[in-house]
Amino acid sequence: MTLRAKRADRSGSFSGKNAERAIIDIGSNTVRMVVYGGSLRAPMILLNEKVAAKLGKAMAETGRLPDDAVELAMRGLRRFVLLLEDLGVDDIDTVATAAVRDAENGGDFIREVTALGLSPRIISGEEEARLSANGVIGAFPGAAGVVADLGGGSLELVSVAGGTTGAATTMPLGTLRLPEFRADTVKDMRKSLTQIVKKAGWDEPIDAPLYLVGGTWRAMAVYAMQQRDYPLTDPHGFSLDADEAADLARELADSDGDTLSSMPRISSMRGASMPDAAVLLQVLLKRLQPTRLVFSSWGLREGLLYDRLPAHSKAQDPLLAGVTVFADLRGAPPTLATRIAGWTAGAVPTDASGSERLRLASTMMALASMQVEPNIRLNHAVDWALHKRWIDLDGQGRAMIAAAVAANGNNLDLPDTLTALASQDCLDEAICWGLAIRLARRVGARSRRSLQVSRLSVSEDALILRLQESQSDLLGVPTEKDMKLLADRLGLKPQVEFVPDDELNDIALTQPAA
């Protein structure tokens, strides 16, 4: 869809990048607008607003969208249209899901939305399932299992494998409809829900992960993280094995919504729906018998973005795509990071615990951190690594990036958080990456020439820095200190050699594999 932008002035763009695309998601619980920018393989959220209109709150009783909910939704949509015009965003995808597609007056509502200049489309339950599954495929490359997308009006189940979606089913088991199935006991409610799930054809063990999409599932992940003193804050990618999942579902099914709503980071709307959703989760765990649960913050909206990407963009590494844009905006262009990562690789190779993609991401993040004021640099950069929503990055990888960034600033006393996420071997490897990055950037102040006239390598028991003779004055006292820091960490002796200018050819450095 396109809305004709009124303004060409983009001086108010976010983070130095213009907004590229907006998704308006008209759901049964909320009407939400998200504006994305940066790399659409790992999109940056520039603006995220919602209105809790609860369009589907009366579907069971009346089969209609309530007038007050429609009025609230339209008020939010009118605001969204004005914001998008002012921001110059004209690539807008507007979709409506369960409540609108099932409501007797859904067509009337869509006509009102169209009159605003939007081009809304009602998507079927099967398409909703497929799009949510595409979001999971984009967030977890190689994902294989079943996606369970729990919205306000429906539950979608769809299988995924090999980058494609398989069988998809929609059921009227959204959070607004689950209270209809409440009974005298939780056991009776489970029986009712089981009948619906079995009738829909989902009654065989999947022997694979169950990926959970939806705000109420994520609230359950937040609860589990808090109960376990988990050191990270983003529920995206949080995982529980089968036994842990069963314990969580049982605990929440027997809990009180008001008590849950009083907990930090759990809204009253999510807290109220969590006990019923937990009963539904018990049913899914018993019928599907997944190996583990994986919580995904990517779903329908991100699936819409991923669906439009060309094949070569889908094949991009989402971690590197996201970090590249983030670091470039902070003075660390990818070409520089690639050169420095290549310069360090000869002396500090990647061991079994790491990977070249992690080394390159660490290098970009470390270089970006140097643009931050020294007195706040370390905390900022460690928070970037641990708590920003990076895609396809687990806790160990986050800890290794944080350790490399800290070592780049010669901060080797790592926070306890990192040791809770990664082994000492992993952290030691990342510390060496960081010290090598520190040496590379301080040899010649990040200049391209300094990386061309020098080489770092290991020979027997020595860490050797070779410099062209004409550039020998680059060897300053700070460089000698940094050489000793890295050599000591590697258990080697620091050694500097000056070589004829023609001995180090002016060639591009080895580029780590993305």
C-alpha cells in the first residue's frame, strides 16, 4: 500500500537512517504500528505504538466488533496515518487478523480503515500462520519444528523445516476466547482444549522444538526468566527444555492473574491472560511432546518483512546484518571492521568455542564502543552486547561479544553476568579477540595504511608484530604495552620486527567468513 507522503524533509529521521517500511497490524487485542529501518534482514524498530482496542472482546457473545472498540481503533489509526505522513513513510502494509475476519461487521470496519488512505487486507488463518512462521524462520535460521502463534482471537499452529512452512491450522483459542473454556477445574478446561487441538489434527509427537509467538507467551518467558534470575532481559530466543516447560505451565495454570500483573514487566492485560494460556500450553506440551520451547519476538509483522525479501537477502546472516548497520551508525564501517578482524586472525585464530561471525560482530561492536565517552563506554557496550535484540545470537555468543568489547578497552575484570552465560574457555578466547582489536586500532589509529604496512602473527613461542621499516615510528610506547598485554594473555613473548618495505605487500587482508 502507499500513502502519499506530505513532506520530503527527512531531517527528523531516526538514528541517522530514514524509516523504510511500516506495518500496521490490526489484531484482536491490539492495533499496532511498527516502523522499521536499517537492514530489513534484521530490521531496526524505529517506532512502535499500540492501542489496546480489544476488537475481539465480544466475538463469543455478539459475533461483532463492539462500537467502542472500533472507535478506539480508528482513533489510533488516524494518529498512525498522520505520523506516517509526517515521517515520510509511504511503504505501509496494513493487515487485519482473527477478530476482523470473523466479525459480522468486519467489512464495515475495513471500509472505514480504507477511507483513511490505507489499503488494509484481511488475512486468512492459514496465511496468518504462514507469516508468523516466516518470522520464526527469519529469526532462527534452520528452524525445524512447530510454530504456535497465540493472538487475541486465535491460535495458529504451523510446521517449519528447511526454510519453508508446512501444514497450518487456525483455532479459535486466542487469549480473548480462552475464558469461554474455563470450567470448575483446570483439568476440565484442559479436556475441552484438548478436544479442539486433537480435532484440528495436532495429536502426534513432533520430536522437535515448539516456537512460541505472541505477547502472552513472551510474558510467560519474562516470568520464567525472573524466577530463574536469568542474566539477560530480552525474552527473544529464551529456551526451556521439556521438563522446565511443563513446570512453568503447571505453575502458571495454578496462579492468579492479578498477582502476575503486579510483577515487573508484566502488564495487567498479559497477566490476566497468562493462567488460561498456561492451560493451553499444557495441552500443547502433552499432545505435541516438543523437545523444548523457544520464545520468539519475531512473528507476523517480521514475517511480512521477511516474505518480501529476495532470496539473496534471506540468505544473509541476520546477526551480521543487524550489527553492521548498528556499528556503521556509530563510526565503525564494516570495511574497517573486516580489515581489523582479518589483521588479528593470524595471531588469534578462532577456536572451537567461537566463530568467525562472532569475531566479526565483536570487532564491529568494539570499534563502535570507542565512539562513546570513556566514562560510560564499558557499561554501554556491554549492555549493547547483552541486552539489545540481536537475531540468531545465543547467551554464550552475547557473553563472548561483551568480553571482547571489554578487553578492547583493557577491562579484563569481567562482570559475573558473563561467567553465568559462557565458559571460561569461551571468555578467554573472546578476551584475546578484544586485546588483538585493541592492538590493531592503536598501531595506526584505525588508518587503512597502518593495517597494510604491518602484520601480526605467532611463531613458536612468540607473538610477532612486523612493521615496514619506513613505518617503524608507528611503534610507540602504547603499542609496546598493547603487544605485551596480548602476548601475556596468549602465554607468548612479544616481539617486534622491522622488515623491508617490499616484504609486506599492499594487499587486502583476509576477510573472515560471514
